[in-house]
Amino acid sequence: MTTVLDQLRELNRTAAFNRWAGFEVVAAEEGSASLRLPWRADLGQYVGTLHAGLMSALVDTACGYAANTVGGRVTASHCSVSYIAPGRGPSFLATARVVKAGRRQIFTEAEVHDERDGTPVLIATGQTILVPLG
């Protein structure tokens, strides 16, 4: 029997960007999903912390996967991210949940934490609006 987690892991394997970045789907159930990203130096920007574009990608992807659990294949029509603290690693965890699922739009929110010495540090929050593709 294929689980929601198995389905999202398979979907994640089909996305070239996600494979390059190193996104790992670590949890999923109806209405939520979590991704982990291990730190690599090539994901950083000039001061050596996680690039804001990768933080945004974590929000977008985690929210998309959470929406996928209730609406099938989706695409983002809006994504907003607030950066709270620099991401230093050694890994990052993005957790997203569906806030409201309608027929034409699915509203989601996410938090991205830096996992420092076993203590989660909030580094970004975000919201997306996703549109089911049919």
C-alpha cells in the first residue's frame, strides 16, 4: 500500500531542482508535509549562510506538497516569504500545512527552521496560494 509520504517522495524524485538542492521529504499526511535540506557550501550566499532563494524554495515546495495531499497536482499562484534569521545549518526543516482547501485555491503556510545543535531556530515563514491543475 502506497502512503502519502511514499507518493510525495516519488513526486520529489521527478523534480530536477529538488534533486539538485537535496530536498528530502521527511513527513507527510493529509494537509501537511515536511522537507529537510542538508547544508552544503554551494547553497550559501556571499556571507556563508543559506541563500534566501533556497529558503523561498523550501517554503514553496513544502507548501506545494502539503497542498498536493488534498488537491493533487498544484501550481503556485502566490508565494510570500519573511526571512527572520540567517540559516547556518547543518540542516534545515520546512514544515507546511494547509490552512484552507477550496475547489480553485488552496491556502497554505510554512515555517523553516535551522536545526542547530538539536535546537530548532526559526529562520523563515511563508504563505502560498496554490491552484489545482485538474
